[in-house]
Amino acid sequence: MKSILLSVLVAFLVTSSSSVFAMDNNEIAGIVEGKHRNMIMMLREGNSKTRTEFRKMIKEEFSSFIDYREMSKHSLKRYYDKLTDSQKKDYNRSFKRLVQASYLKRMRPGVSYDIMIQNPPVVKGDRAKVSTLIVDGENEFEVDHLLIVGTDGMWRIYDVIIDGVSMVRNYRKPLYQTMKNSGFKALLNRINEKALERESWSD
């Protein structure tokens, strides 16, 4: 159950189409809470769909608001800026595939949980943090949502920190190691191998 819930938190919590210039702190918190509410409803309704229909619905919904490019950039951090434009394009595509395969592998219909905003959002310039408590029966998870304003002026979540553990940093450590020891081509191959492995698990 925990792995499914964490997959929801990792994959779903990204942005609405509200402009940074038109929002106050409460509205930023509302983005996060609203996306959770939508997700809870979709998971509950998933029992009435086939597995193929359910996965298609979730994947399409995620793709409509997840900023995979920003996630890719933060996952490789200092190495990302050293890539050529062509390498960045290849990396973004492969990383997106890996993330999608990871959450689709774990997600199942019927999951239920609740969310509570813990504190007023902390906003500094073009960044914000929204702290929440996710309740799943007797289990509770402290979840911080880190948001950044994109070039289009929209707030998007670029990382999720669950009980002090950053989702992006979890990806970053093994990616750094492969990039440092074996180079970009090996890194890309490794990501694609992992994505293919997880795609086969989710079928």
C-alpha cells in the first residue's frame, strides 16, 4: 500500500494553469490539494475500468501537467548543463519514460487516502514549498511539495519530499555515479534498460 501511495505522490503532484502573478499563498496550496483530490477520485473510479483503460487514463492525466523537462534537469543537476542540446533531448525523453514506467508499475485502482495542508506555503521569489500531511488509514506521511515558476509563468512542482527523502535526489545519486564512471551513452542505455524492465513488470 505504501509503495502505491508514494507513487501517487511522486507522479501526480504537479501544477495547474494558474499564473504566478495572479496567485496568493492560499491559492498555491490549493493547487496541491486540488490535484490530490482529483487523484483520489480517479483512483476510486478506476475499479470500473479495465487495466488498460485505467493506465491510459492515469498516463494521459499525468502528461497534461507534469513538467518532465524540469524534473529531468534537476535529476542530473550539474551534469545536465554540460550536455549538448541533442543529448538533453535524448535524456529528457528517456527520463520521462523511466518516470512513467515507475509510477504505472505500482499504481492500482481503489487506493484511498486523505490530505491536509500543514502550514501556509513558504514563497521565495519564483519558488515555493507547500507542506502537507498524507493520511492512509493509520499511516501518516509528511510530504513537502517544491514548486517553481516556469518560463510560461505557471507554478509547477519539480520535486516531492516524503518524510525527508527527496524523490529527485533518489534518482540523482545512481545517475551521477553512472555518468561519472561510464559517460553519457552508458547513462542513457541504463535509463532505457530500467524503463523497459519496469514497463514489463507493469504489463
